[in-house]
Amino acid sequence: MKRREFVRSLGVVPALLAGAATSGRAAAEKTGEASSQTAESACACRGTGDLGLVIERATGSVLIVEHTKGSILARIEGLGDLSHASAVFSRDERYAFVFGRDGGLTKIDLLTAEVKKRIIQSGNAIGGAISDDGKLIAVSNYKPGGVRVFDAETLKPVADIPATYRGGRSKVVGLVDAPGRRFLFALYDAGEIWMADFSGKAPEVVRIGPAGRYPYDGLIAQGGRIYIAGLFGEDGMALVDLWQEPLQVKRILKDYGKGEKKLPVYKMPHLEGWTEAAGHFFFPAVGRHEVLVMDGRSFKLVDKIPVHSQPVFVMARPDGRHVWVNFAHPDNDTVQIIDVVKRKVIHTFKPGRAVLHMEFTPRGERVWLSVRDANRIDIHDAHTFTKVGELPARAPSGIFFTVRAHKIGL
């Protein structure tokens, strides 16, 4: 498809065509024959609120999609290793920032379907975040271990924060944005939680404290107040209350697996797929066929919900009524839905092998599922659970809609 034809399909008027449309409108007004067709040409544009990205992990490409009609608008290739890729969005929802496993950081214009800039900022990266004012992009790195921060407009470097500890440099995981131009993250090897504060003239790095053995992911909840890191090396989690002075780490759920035999872990669960609903948190349990339910005020375990296998993502419909769960290999062909009030599984279905990610539309009437081994995206009614559509995709994994631009920690 030629560029001009492609841009027309997106509903964008390039500068060259915009000038022609303006001239045409002026001529029509001059002759008193302004037509509806001319008016439509002059207003040929689209919003960004129904756009999103689908990661095609095997081919280093992404799809630009829109969820109002459930369609693919474009494919962008040449983004490197996307085997563990994620994305965040600018405040105006126009730009996506894609974090590749190979250390690539790519800025994409969703309206023109162009790569605005791409850099290789490290040797091995594991995700990133955008500051609450939309001006900073932070990337968490395995190699070299640490966090690098960039200007969101230009992708020029702003800060380099090495994750040093007595053993050398630690892998960084669980990086999230927090209110006040701050980022929180965990050091996997060092077992610590740090904060990078960019609210002043110079960045300040705060070593909050020890978290426990091998923190593997993190989330931020309650409007940006609570940071929680999961632990792979021991039972329990680590919590930081950002309203507390001084900041400190508190251990929670430390006995949830006491006395139970641990199972082999085939894929680490993702705490960023947590759910906060009806005053409770719903978490994937590491190495267990359970979803944990924790009270959102006391942070005590109140229930364990048996599920099909080891959960990876535990994600709530936007209204919090239902929780959708997918699972690790070899049972990743299954999705289960939990009723939050009853705290039990009410529906199970099998979309196909390797259901890797789920994403709800902004108001929760639809949910998109990536079915990697079937090379497709399935679209389901989130209330009836019925499949209502599908789209072709090359080994899809992460699905990210622009509504994330307005949510803390996503």
C-alpha cells in the first residue's frame, strides 16, 4: 500500500493533502457550492481513544488496531526482539513507546503509523514506564542492571541509575510510575526496593529497603499509594506505603504457602495483571493452582480460589465484577472467569494454545485475547463471554490499548 493510500485509510490528512483540501474548500466557498464531500475531506481526522498495539513477538513487528470496530489499521516492522515486549502511551494517546527485550526503545506515531525514533539503550531490557507528567520514559534493564531514563519527546538520555549492590549489578524488575514524577522498582538479585524521584532539579535515588528473596515483579495500587512486589525466592510479598514517612518495606502474606509443596514454575506470573475489586486484591500465586484474595486495608489473606493451573495474568473487567485468568505452559490453552462476589470460577473455555495476554476495552464491554500458536486475536463479549470476532496476527502476545495512558502503573 502506498503511503498516501495508507494514511487515507487511517483517516489522517497529510500536510500535502491538507493544503489541497483547504484550497478546494476555499474555491467551493467562493462559488457557493460547498459540498458535504468537501466538508468531509476538510475534517478527515480521527481520535486516538480507540487505538492500541498488538505485539507480534516472533517477527519483531506490531499491529496498530482500533477496538471500536475491531480492526487492524497497520503493521510496523523492524522492532527487534519483542519476546517480552510491553508498551506505554503518551498523555495525548498519539505516541506509543515499545520496550523490547533486546534493549530497544521505539517511539511510534499511532496516527501516521511511523517509527518516530528507535534506540538501543541496553543489552537486555524487561519493560518500562512513563512519568505522570508524560515527559520521562524509564526503562528497567537486566544488562547492565539498572534503570535508564529518557526524554519522551526526543529519547535523549536524562539519567542512568545503576542497580549496584555488593554482588555487582542487579537485574531490575517491577518498574512502575508513581505520582510526583517518581518511579519505583525492585532489584531481583539484591532483593531490594528503590525509588527514583525526578520531582526536583536533580534526580534522587532512594534505597527504601530489603524486600525479600528474588522480587520478580511489582504493581502500584490504590491511586498510586501502595507499591507491592512479589517474591519468587520465598512466600509472601513486599509492600511500600508511599504516604508513609520515612518510606519503608513491610512484609505481607508471608505465611500464605507455609507447609505446602511447591510446584515447578513454568512461567513467572505478572503482578501488573493484578486486580483490585470490591475492596480486595486478587493475585496469581507463584507455583500454585490458586488465585489469592487479600483484604485491601489489612493486607491479610482472606481466601484462596482454586483454578485450572498456575495463573499468569489475573485481570479484572473495568467494573470489577469479574476476574479473567490465563495460565502458564503447558496449560496455557485455557481461560477462566472468577465471580468476585462468589469468589469462585463461573466459566472455563479453551481459545487455543498459548493464550498470552488479555486486554479490556476502556469500559469493559469487550476483551481481546492473544492466542499465539493460532496466530490470531480473539474478541469476546466480556459480559456473556461469547466470542464475537477475531483478527489475524503473527504469534501475538501483549495487547495494549491507549486507555492505559491515563492509568497509574500501566
